[in-house]
Amino acid sequence: MNESLLKLPVGIERFQEIRKSGFYYIDKTGLIEQLLENWGKANLFTRPRRFGKTLNMSMLRCFFEIGTDPTLFDGLYISKNKRLCEEYMGKYPVLFLSLKGVEGLTFEEAKFSLSELLADEIRRFKFLLGSDKLDEEEKNQYRELLTMRDEDNTMFGMKLKFSLKRLSELLYKHYGKNTIILIDEYDVPLDKAFQYGYYREMVALIRGFLGETLKTNDFLQFAVLTGCLRVSGESIFTGLNNFKVLSITDTRFDEQFGFTEEEVRRLLETYHLESHFSETKEWYDGYHFGNADIYCPWDVVNHVDRLKHEPGAKPQSYWLNSSGNGLVKRFISKANKTTRDEIERLVAGEAIEKSVRLELTYDEIDNSIDNLWSVLFTTGYLTLDRITEQGMYCLVIPNKEVREVYVLQIQEWFKGAVLGNTEKLTAFWKAMEEGDTESVEHYLNKLLSNTISVFDTKVREEEKENSYHTLLVGLLAGNSDWLVKSNVEAGEGFADIIVETENPDAGIVIELKYTKQASGLDKACERAITQIKDRRYEEYLKNDGRNDIIFYGMAFCRKRCRIIAEKTEYKGSN
């Protein structure tokens, strides 16, 4: 089949659907080979959201599960390893649970959600009731599993704890084979519990459930778990022998989650979109897992799918829109002056040296800002640039998409912090109306000094000016009694900002300048005033009958500003 005719698997996480329904598939079956050759009784892969964990787990299930369709793997990497295919393909019972949907506003709701998920998986094996390999007592054990969610809280907790262990034993009796257990996004219930205030209860539930499933299960062939965080402090995995944690820093399996550059190039070439490689790299590359340079697959697939139908489409924030940005919001809200400086450096493309903890409990996240750095790293909001000789992690923002969420959250936080201080803001507005340059300048300088700026040192000068422009418009527009207009046609050009104040006879004209050196601030202000006059920006206000007009020349250099003002009063009206 012509590859260019294949559909892009946007949101498709079932391996068999991709392989049978004409979807493009980037071959990750090497994971099977690596998993079997680097044997571990229980394997935990920690990766950020939307990096192909669920699809890989579905692929593992399709490969190992008894009754699988072997043609699903025709032409794929694993099919070349005849020995492994003959020994393992379609040879094991498989239990598969994805916990990404287990949540609730209360612990009871979350527990019910988990019971529904388990019930669906247990019902897949109803053939056990007719098995000639099980005696009546064992069949009754299966019936008890089927009715688990109907029990009271105490009984439910006990049955849940032993459910997968008991089911794997029954499957062993039927097939004579140990069970492979796949648990996708194991930490989502813990994350949701932390958010909604029943964390300890959920920890106890998951600890008991995973403990019996993984630690004391004689009928377990091996298990694979995925998640974002290695949750260790609660001893969820304590005592489990041969437990492998394969984090984003591990060189093993480093190319099996996410797309490599070669895979992205091949994908773009398939759909004749090679010219879009640079923008794809700028927006969606930048992650470093082990020794591999990795693209976010969710982003790439969505972008290519859009380009197929709209060749001129610009890159968008797909990953951020699907995974949320609560962590960045929490991080920025807790930032002190030192951290704010570090965030500015990150946004400007620099690296920050930090001591990173790869093992954290959710209730430790808010204990210190240092823990938040670690969580941002493990969840994909920061990535590893290099490790120093002292073992410090040099962290960077991976790409343009993620940089945008920092900028967005910084702006949101800024708006809340600044507009929330109504007393100081009101004094600023009054000073603007009166032409009190000393007070206006003092307010803006203090504001710039104590907030997180997003003035990227790498952008063009006109873009830096735009950043200050946006800042000022936001401050002025907070006054509901003013009409604030930006880049408005006036006189013989376009004025940066024009304000129609509450006083129908008054108005404000503002021209902004950016200068590379603080020593040039005064001259830049003078140039701004001269420009207002030469291009007669005040005509816009005069045409509206506003003759009491203040000209503001404002100049900015990083976190400093200088302001001059001229009051003009035009006699008569137009």
C-alpha cells in the first residue's frame, strides 16, 4: 500500500486498530526484543504524557496475548527475530489495565472508577466458568471477582488487593502459563487523589493492589508499568525483587517512547512535507531521553495531519492543550525572586543547574521549590541538556511549544498579581492622568524588578519593544473607565497606544522605545516625544473633541524604564 495514503493515527492508541485500519505506524516493536533480552520481573517506564506509552502497552498486549493475530506484526522489526516470535508471540494470558481514567472528586468515586475498570477486565475471561481445568471452588473464586464491586468497602478493598493475583492464578490453571500484567499510567490515580484531597487513602489502596499483584504473585511471568513519576516514598514498590525503573535518564529503551529525528524526517517525506522539517523540529523536538534526541509524537502526528489538509498551517500547542499546565502554574505562583530570575533565563533559552530527584511522592511536591524543578523535569516541561561533573542537571525548556506555556502562565500570573493590587494600580492610573512621570516611572521600575519578564534576549529589537507594549496595554486596560487602543492609525502614522480617559476632554498618547543600553534611555524618550509631534498622533484625540492631551515618551532597557511627558492643551474644538 502507498504509505502516503495512510491515515495519521490522531488519538488512536490501540495497536490492532492502527495496523488493521490503514493508519501510519512508526515501528516501536524493538521494545519487545529489548524487554525480553533485558529481563526484569517488573519494569516501570517513566515518561511524560503523550509520548506513546499507551500505544506501546497495547502493542505488547497484542504480541504476547493468547489468540493474537500474528499478521499484525508482518513487516515490523520484531518479525525478523524468528526465535522470539516462536517462543513468545501469542503464548501468554495478558491482563491489561490503563489507570488514566481512574479519578473522582472523592475517594469513593475514584474507588468506584477503579472497580469498574477491573470489572471490565475480569469479564473478558468469563470462559473460565466453563473451563475443564478449574474445579468448582476455583470457578466460585472467579464468580466472586465478578461481583467485587457490589461488596461493601471493607470487602471491596480486600478483593481488590488480591484480584489480579487471584485472576492470574486461575488463568495459570486454565492455560498452564504464567500471566503477563500490563498497567498503564499507574500514577494517575495518585495524581488525581493529590489534587482532590484523598491522597493517603489512594496510596494505601494502590500499595496493597500493586503489592499483591507484583511482589507475591507466583503466577506472574513479568509485568510492565508506565507512569510519569516513580512514586517511592510510600513504599509502593518496596520489597519487589528484580524491579527495574527505566526513567527518562536511562539509556536503555531510550528510543522506544517518542519519535527520533530519522522517524520524523521519514514521516514528513511520506506525506511530501519535507519543507516543514525545520518548524517541526523547532516546535516539537528538544527532549533528551538517555542518549536519544526525541520529538513529542502527539505533537508531530497532529501537526502532520493538519498539514496534509492545510499546507500553510502554522505549528500549534497540541501537547499542552491535551495535558494541561497546572504544574507550571503552581511553579510560577511559588517562585521567589531567585526563581523568577531562573525562569527568565529558561525562557531566554539558557540552562539552569539543579539537583534533581527522580523519586518523589506527590505530597512532597509542594514542600520546596526544588521539588517542583524535579517534577517539571520528569513530566516534560523541562528536559536535560547535560549533567555536570558534580552530578547537577542542566535543565532547559525543550522547544518552542513548551516555551509558550511558560510565557502564557507568566502573563496570567502577572495579571493576577498586578491587577489584584488595586490600590497601587489605581495610584498608577491617577499618575498617568496627571502626567506625574516620577510616580509612573517608580511604579513601572518596581514592577519590572519584582516580576518575571519574558523579554527574550535573542529576539529582534522590535519584538522586545512589543513585549513592553503588551505589558503596558494590559496595565492601562485594567481601568474599565478608559478606552485603550493599540497600534491605532493616527495623524501621519500609527500611534503605539492612545487612551481615551473618563474625562471627555482629556486623552493620552504613548510612544514606546527599546534601547540596548541603559545610558540611552533619556535620548530614546526624547525620540519618542519627537515622533508623536512630527506624526501628529494627537489628531486622533482632537478629532474626538479631546484637547487636554498628555504625550508620553517611554523607553525600556531590560528591567528599567525612563519616562518623560509633555502636557498640551489645544484651545477650541474641531
